[in-house]
Amino acid sequence: MVESIYPSTRAEREQWIKKANYNLFNLNSDQVFVDLLTDSGTGAMSDQQWSAIMSGDESYAGSRSYSELKASIEDIFGMPYFLPTHQGRAAENVLFSVLVKENDIVPGNAHFDTTKGHIEFRKAHAVDCTIDAAYDTSVEHPFKGNVDLKKLEKVISSNPGNKVPFIVLTITCNTAGGQPVSIQNMREVKSLADKYGIPLMIDSARFAENAYFIKEREEEFRDHSIREIIAEMFSCADMMTISAKKDGIVNIGGFIALKDEEIYKKATVFNILYEGFITYGGMAGRDMAALARGLYEACDYSYLKGRVRQVGFLGKLMDEAGIPVQKPFGGHAIFLNALKFLPEVPREEYPAQTLAVELYKEAGIRGVEIGTIMADRDPDTRANRYPDLELVRLAIPRRVYTDNHMRYVAAAAIKVWERRKEITRGYEITNEAPIMRHFTVDLRPLS
């Protein structure tokens, strides 16, 4: 299907964003011309997925659609136990209710916002062990999502009084700019995890895009199929969570998959409590049926090549104009380096949010801040946390936009870039939630 998008005026956009308290999440979708807020649940399903929707089994217990999804998960990921949930953060909520306790340490590679939120909500600590190259946007490192093994072992060995319930690998690493993790690094992390008797969990939202980058960039796997690479990736994992709204190419859904039956049994209690019965969780049968198909479609090399090419096309247009972006380009989004884009805006005035608002006012493009606002406050001191990267993410939905849309986005960013020296002040927060504030924060401009 296609849908109309409204080419609003700048005056309209300025009024709308003011009414939204300068939070792009508060905008109505019909106030947005090109919506790059997220690639989560915003992709277009295939004819095969829509056919599956029509034959979904809505039985409360033991539906056929559940069995189809279970079979596809075991086939692709090699995980025999699985629980459906309504999306990725729900999977985290269920699994972490079993595994994470107060004062635990959960190391990983730049945890996604909901992952960190669920850890800190339980008064535990998420510790970033990503390689240093991830935080220099100009460095061309093929696997910027990799874990620094020395950092990881130091965290584990220096916290003997604190339990490390698991290590989390996010593939691709969204917070670091959609950057992949190599299989070599996965093997090394798994080896270290086994040394200390710690399970390895993979946050798998963009598992197929990560596999594509491995095929393109890791010499050992150049002649392997995407399915073979995925099997090798998940041979390193003890369990996984996934927001299937990304590489499942569905509008809603997620799941937990595990190799350990005992953890599975414990998680079923929380799944029933928070989501629903164990054979539907938070999903309708029709959505499970669409996901069972979508997981296979995401493994198609031609699809992945076209997907990553379009993201790179936008990145190249930005880079050629001199706009500072995270390089190499990620698999699902282009990330603008707001500290280099708007160097006059102080950190405490949220330069990434400032840039995101400017892009919207310029051309109706909705991105999202991946910076200080999303980093939240320190749970102990309540001071702002200033991350190494202050980014604006332009996330591209799957199978939705054309290259002409990408040209439009690049032209708008270039317009803002040309007047960047005029942008010297940012915003202050007027209202915020105690955790995961970026979704509902209210701001006002400083002048």
C-alpha cells in the first residue's frame, strides 16, 4: 500500500513542535513528512506475510501460529525454548525478572535504552564495554559494535561481591551507531563468559543486518550464506531477546529464546503474569504467523543488500556534503554527530535534541536524539550522564521509502549544516520522568 504524506509549511511545523514541547515523540504522524524516528514496527510487510496474517490461528492456547513461529525460531537460531512477547522491552522485562537482582552488574556493548532501563529499574548496573573506536565517528573500523575484552574482564574480575547474571551483546549495536559485532568477537566474549561461568545473551533486534555485515567484512565468512552466519552467531549465545519489529519485519511482536530449560520454566511464570499465556504471550496469532514468515525474509541476502545500500546511499550524500556522521554507515540508520555539527551548543543544552528539532523545522523530518537526554540521569547522583557520543539517529523503515526520499532528507540536513553557525543555544528540560525520560520529556528553547 501507499499513503499520502503532507508537505507542511515551516510556520506550521514551528507551531506543532512548540505545542509538542519540543519533543518529537509528541508529534502526530500527519505532522511529519519523512518519519525516521525509528525502524521499529514501521516496515512494510510482504505479500507472503499478509497471506499469513489471514490464516492466523487465534486459539488462546496451543495455536497453530505459535507452533509455526516456534519451528522457525528453532530452525534459524537453534534455540529450543521460546516465549512470545508483545515487543522487545517486554521480553527484557520477563527475562530480567528471572535473572537481574539489586546490585547486579550487567556488562555489554552499549546497552539499548530499554535494556539499560530494565537493569536500572531493578537497581542493578549496566556497564558499557564497547571498544574505544566506536566513539570516534571518523574512524573506519569494520566492527565498531565489538566488546573490548580487557574492559569486560576487568568489570567481571573487579566485582567479586556483585553477581554478573549475564553478559549482553547487542547486534547490531544501536547506541554506537548501528554498528555490527564480528563472530570472532562473539567467540571471544563467549570464551570469557564460559571462563567465569556466566551466560551470554544476545539482544537480537537486528540480527540479519549484523549477519550481512559479517559476510561483507569478515574474511572467514565471505562464502557463507546469511543463514549459516546466523547459525554461527547464535551458537555463541545461551539466550536471546528480540524486538521482532526490526529484523522480524512485523508491526508488533518479540520473543525470548533459550537453550536452558530451567531458565525457560522460571520465565514462563513472569510471561503469564506480564504478557499472557505461554503460547501467545503478548501477540495475536496472526502476528505470530506473519513473524514466522518475516524472520525468513530477513535472512534473504538480496533484501539485506538493498536495505543496507539505501542506508549507505543516505550516508554518502551526507558525508560528501561534509556533514559529520558515524562511519562506517550502519545497517538501519544514519547517525549525525551533533557535537561536531553544532559545536556552539553547550552539552547541558542538549545539542543532539537541538539538531533533531532543527531538522524537523527545516523539512518535516523526524529523527531521534541518541545522546544526553536518552542517557538519563545517574540513578545515584541524579546528575545528567554525558555519553561519549551525542547523536541524532535517522532510522530508515524497511521496504518503505525510495531513494528520492533519501535525497530529500540529505538536502534538508545540508540546509541546516549551511546555517549551523547561527545555532548557538539549545533547550532546557521543564518536565521529565524518573527513568527513560526521552520518550515523554518536555523542553523549552533557550535564547
